[in-house]
Amino acid sequence: MKTSTAIMIGAALVALAACNKNSAANNAASQIEANAENHAENVTAAANNEASNIVSSAQNEASAVKNAGENKAEAIKKAGENKAEAVKNSSANTTENKSK
């Protein structure tokens, strides 16, 4: 009986030691997996931030181009109005001078 008890205790200690080693390996594997997931999340967040910055920059650039185009169009319109007014004034002056 003493021998079988000693064998059972020895077997239990071996099994317990095996469990502890396995548990340590499982913990290490879990930690590696968690680190990889965190790193992947960080990369994804950085990529999303960069994409947002690119979109914002493109929108700002598009607005700047649009505003420049509108300003140039307004300047052309004003120049045309000024030229037309000058032609009208010139014509009025010529008619006025002829009537004198």
C-alpha cells in the first residue's frame, strides 16, 4: 500500500509538473498572440489616420483650386464688364461730340 501510494503521489507530481510547463507555454503563446493583435490594431489605426489626413488634404486642395477658379472667373467677368463700359462710354462720347 505504501508503495502504491508513493507511486500515485509521484505520478501526480509528474502530471502537475507537466501541467505547469504546459500552462507556461500557453501563457507565452497567449501573450504573443495579444502582442500581435495590439500591433495589428496600431498599424490599422495609423493607416486610418494617414488616410484621413490624405482625404482632408485633398479636400483642402480641391477647395483651393475651386476658389482660385472662381476668383479668376470673377476677374475675367469684371474685366469684360469694364471693357464693355469703356466701349459704351466711348460710343456715347463720340455721339455727343458729333451732336455739338
